[in-house]
Amino acid sequence: MIKNLLIISTLILALKVSAQKVQHFSLKDLLAKQVNTLLTQGTISGELGIIGYFTYQQGAVVPTHQP
């Protein structure tokens, strides 16, 4: 009985901690930087992190890094 109560209280606490507002994005609706004619680059940033993404068209060449 005590073990079950401990498990249930742990689950409730975990749900409260992890329950955050989730946002959904469509890459087509976000601003993106045109790197060249066949490659675009974009980012999504939030409170806890940043996601970077690239969209490649067939035949795209990724430019080398320039310091």
C-alpha cells in the first residue's frame, strides 16, 4: 500500500514538473535565411534551447565554414 502511494505521488509530481505548454511549428511558416539558391537555414529558439535546421534542394552544395 505504501509502495503504491509512493509511486502515485511520484507520478503526480513528475506530471506537474513536465507539464509545459507545447508549441507546434510548421517549417514552411517560419522565417529562413537563404544560404544559396538550393539551401535555406533556419532556427527555432525557446526558453530551454535552440534548434537549427537546414532545408536542402536536390543538387545543393553546402558551403565550407568561414571563420
